[in-house]
Amino acid sequence: MDHQLLLVDCPDEAGLIHKITGVLYDNGCNIVRNQEFVDEANGRFFMRSEYVGDASPDVIVPSVQAILSPRAHVRVAPVGGRRIVVLATKEPHCLGELLLKHAEDELGAEIQAVISNHANLEGLTRRFDVPFHTVPHEGLSRDEHETRIADVIDQYEPDYLILAKYMRVLTPDFLRRFPGRIINIHHSFLPAFVGAAPYRQAFQRGVKIIGATAHFVTEALDEGPIIAQNVIPVDHSYSPETMAKAGRDVEKLVLARAIKLVLEERVFLVGNRTVVFE
């Protein structure tokens, strides 16, 4: 029997765990892992249940939906089997980490392709037997360039797009083609130092920690829901350049962790925040 994930986001009320698990039990399913959380500030209940059983999602979802509020969001997702396309520019550290984890079957998804506006990372990508597409931006408007990128992406029909140091701001029209499906790594502990040159901003401010933030991409630059973050200490001896060098290890690990959390359906959106089941 295949493992499945039951994902519930609904208004909180008494007895929800009993009601929801009862549907799985009544349909001959066995829960092997269960996590739940109550967001008391917003009165919302979140539940992630991994189960095995022969019952179809077409049976489970409406059965759970029927016992919950009409404002409940219920879905069933398979464990594994996700597909991603990676967008990158010239920096290799985040892409290299993802390719290595993919090769070692530690990413939890198939990297279907890498797309870049430069050819710098083609050699690295092809060493891991992953297709690489160069889509130059020179001489094109931003809309024309994004249309060409979208045409390549559409060949693969990925579940998510990953921006692995893709150093171009995406237009609202492009974002609307992939709503809630684009994950970015920003080289700052957001909300500090948004936009360009965050390490230089951090140096000028004299901070004592620097970090990285993986988040969903929205039309508000660097303000999408945060998935994962981490920091490392720095001191007065660091220049913007040495900060950037030190930050690369944080960036690649935070991005890989965030992708794994999303692919394993451990992330629930709550407005511009997230509930993350580790």
C-alpha cells in the first residue's frame, strides 16, 4: 500500500483530531505519522497525517471535508514523486548543493532541468546528467525573456520552480503563471536587508550575524512567506566580500532544507506566514 499525506487547514474547534482520524480509520487506513498545530491568534487548526491504506483520495477528501467547516482546506498528496526545475545565473554553490543531493537521492524530487540566462553553469549541470537550457536575456525585453523561459519550463510541467541564485527580478505576469510554486533563496536574514547587495548593507550597518532566507516568491520583492532561515556570526574584520563568501554555505543549506520541507508537504501557508512541521 502506498503512503499518502492527508493535509488539513481549518477553523479550530473541539474534537478535530478525533473526527479526522476517525475518517481514516473508517476507511481502513492506518496512520503512521501525525502532526498538528493550533494557531490560537487566528483560530486555525493544521494537521499533517501520513497514512497507508487502499482508500482513494476521492473518498478520503470529501469524507473529511463533510465533517469540517466549509472554510476548511483538505487535500491528499502522495509521498514523493515531485518534480522541480531550477533557475540559476552564474553562482554555482546553491545549484551544486541541489545537484549533489539529487544525485544521492536526498532531495526528495527529480530535478528535471536547469535554466539560466548565462552558460556558465552548463558544465556543472551536465556532470550530473541533468538537462541544461541557456536562455540569454540580451536584446530582449523582460517580458520576452520570461516568455522564452516559460516555454522551456512548460516542456517539463514541474511542481515547483527553484531560484538558486537566479539574479533577475521576475515580473508579476510570470509569477501568476506559477502561483505559490516558486521558491527563492535570499542572502539575508529577512526582513533585514531586502533587495540588492544585502551583504554590503549588512557591512555598512555593522551587524554581528548574517544569514539566509528561503521563501515563496510573491509580487512584493523579498517579502514572500518565509520557509527556512539560518545565521552565522561575523565581526568587524569581515568585508562585504568575505561576508558573501562565508554566507554561501548558509545559503545552500537553507535552500536545500526549505525545498525538502516543501516537497514533503510540511509547509502550510497562513497569509504571509507559514506553519512548518519539522
